[in-house]
Amino acid sequence: MKREDFINAKRIVIKLGTNVLRNDEGYVSLPRIYTFIEDIANLVHSGKEVIIVTSGAVGLGKKRLNLDDTSGTAVKQACAAIGQGKLMSIYENGFDTYGLIAAQILLTEDDFSVRERYLSLRTTLNKVIELGAIPVINQNDTVTTLDILPRCPEDDMQVCFVDNDKLSALVASELDADLLIILSDIDGLYNDNPKNNPNAVLLKSVEEVNDDVMSMACGASEGGRGGMETKLKAARLVTRFGGKVLIANGKQPYVIKRIFEGEDLGTMFSPQKGNLPDKKRWIGYATNIIGKIIVNDGAKQALIEQEKSLLPIGVVGVKNSFKKGDVISILDENNNEFARGIVNYDSESCKKLIGRHSDNIIDILGFKNYDAIITRDNITIL
């Protein structure tokens, strides 16, 4: 993997974490953020397309209100409402200096999970870029609760994103970005936690985000919601659709400029050979999941190794309530999720079809949509 392949990227998503936007006292670091703006403006003027995913609204609101504690959903939402305006004004004024327009886009998980909104969002983002503006994207913390709570209200619900690391990966996937740059307060991925092990080694490149790589992740940094684990999950998503990822230290002076000058900064993650089509990316990574189907080993093997459809005879259990057309999780008998798919029958119908042959569907239900519970074109192996 060559550094030139990264810096030659045309469409780039840059994620700016909370801790790189603040100084040691917790206030916004204007010198640093204006350096980011200057570097990004130079990239845009050179012909590159840049999308920003930014954190910082809750933290800025907290400081503006002189609060020591932001416990409670309502307080966080109020801080986000106050801080977002301040955050956006910095980007607007900064880019205006370089003759560029910043476009604010606030998103919730439903903007990805609902297919029609997902497609509409992609059209809007592409038009903003086509018009020469710079999308500045953040979670809409003021109106949503799932992304700022430690866990979602439904114990069995899996939300498509709960932090800006995953959000930046979803944006990169949706827009077919060539490169995602995640700027944090750490130099990149180490083979051990550098805070605890002074001999930890910084990895310059990673070919695949497998289980061994994921095991190197440590917890969330102070003030942020993510951590190396969420960054590695973002890298795994983006590299799977053929994009590249770079995790670097955003507190290094002129880090964006230096990256595109070819300096050996951060950890590079290589794109994988198999490029998932857009619909399968959406099924696998951009939807909220409540419903689950448990399958036997034979069905699991058929789905993974032979790319078959999921037939009723392979189903051994159904969890939670879902409707026809929902994206649901597919689990093995050890309760491990290995795939997701768009289901052809609702949960009550699926329960009646457990272990039955497709030929018996109409006799059991009185109607028949498909032979399969989920057809192979609507299945994404994770």
C-alpha cells in the first residue's frame, strides 16, 4: 500500500473529533480549527471534494453555559442546541475567508435507516458538492436520543450509528468517497494501549481489519463518545466497500496539509478487493435493527459459502416483532450475528414457517410472497 494512493484521493471525508477541536481547558481551539479550515480550503481549491463530519456541539454548549455536568438527555440536547450554532459559525466564517461556502447538515439515524431518506440524502449531498460547497455534517443531538444515550431504549435494538466515527463511515460509504480521514488525539493504531505500555508500537499500515486488529482497540477518550474500537469499526466498513482510511493525530500542527504532502503520518487501512454494491452496504451497515431470525448451521453455511437465499426450513427461531420489508439480523444457533437481510414476511408469519418447506407456505399462511424468507439479493454477509 503506497502513501501516494491515499493523497491522490479525489473525494475525501474528514472526521474531526471533539478532542481535536478543543484545547486543554475544554474550550474550542480556534487556532487549530482555523488550521483545519485553511488546509481543507487548499484541498478544495486544488480540485478535491471534501466533506467534513464534525463533533463538538455538546461540548461547546456545555462551556457556553458554564456547566460542569451534562448528565441527562435534556441537558445534552440543550447543550447541543446552543453549541451547534457556535460550531457552525466558526466553519462559516472560516471558509468564507477563502471564498468557500459551508453547508450545515444535521443527521439522525433514521436519515440512513429509512431507505427513501437515505437515497434523498445522497442526492442532496452530491448536489451540495456539485455546487462547490463544503458539507459540514454532525449528529442532530437536539432532536434525537439514541445517539447520545449510552445504549438505546430497546435492549435488542441495534442502531446504525451512535457516534461520529460510524457516521463518518456511513457518509463515506453513501458518497463513494475514496478516502476517510479520522483525526483524533492519538497518532494512530498501536499494537497495545500506549497510555499503559510505553513500548507500544504504532502500526503504519493495516491490510485488513480482522479480529486480531480489533483486539488492539482501547476505550473512549475523555470528552468523546468513541475510541479506537469505533474507529476500527468505521475503517472496516469503509475498506469493505473499496475505500481507504487514515487515522491520524489531529493535534499535530498542519496535519491535513502534511498528510497530502506525503508525510508518513497515522495508520493507513487498505481497501478490500470485494466491493459491496450500494444496496448491500445499506442493508448491512446503515439500518436500525430490531427483528432477528436464528438459523441452523446448514442454512448459515448455505448463506455464507454458497450465497443462497434463506429458506424457511433453515430457520430455528424468530425474535422480536418486524414487518415485511424490514431489515433484520440473521443469527446462528450460538446467537452470533453473521448477516442481515430484507425480510419477505412479517414476524408472525415467519414464526409459523419455522422449519417448514417452501412448498407448504401457501397452505400454512394462506398466501405466498416468495419461496424464501429472505432472497439472496437482499442479504449482506457481515
